[in-house]
Amino acid sequence: MPKNLRLGNEITLPVGVDERTVVVRSGDRTLKLWDDYVFIPDTNKMRILDDDALNADRLIRITYEKLY
């Protein structure tokens, strides 16, 4: 997501995301679950914890598979 489309550090993902398949990247760097971001499946929200990733001019790319 481009920096200007993010709502602070929280991102809402579509319903049905398989949390085991979520991969978050900032530029070439892969962010780590619980260290750099958290995913709350009941709300389909992801919170980026890594300030460097949020403040960088790089895109944050999120890939995932859906359960249905």
C-alpha cells in the first residue's frame, strides 16, 4: 500500500484471509509476525509495529490466500 493510503499503522484486509499465508514486505524486506506486525483474524485487521517500515518511502506489500 502506498504511504498516503495507509490509515496510521492499521490495515483492514478482506474477509476470509488465511492468516497462515499472510506475507508482509516493506521494499525488499520481509516483516516478521509479532515482531514487525500483528494480524487479528477476528477483525481482519493488521497492525504494522515497525516504525521504519511505516515511515519509509517504500511500498508495504501484503500477499495472502483466502479460505473461501
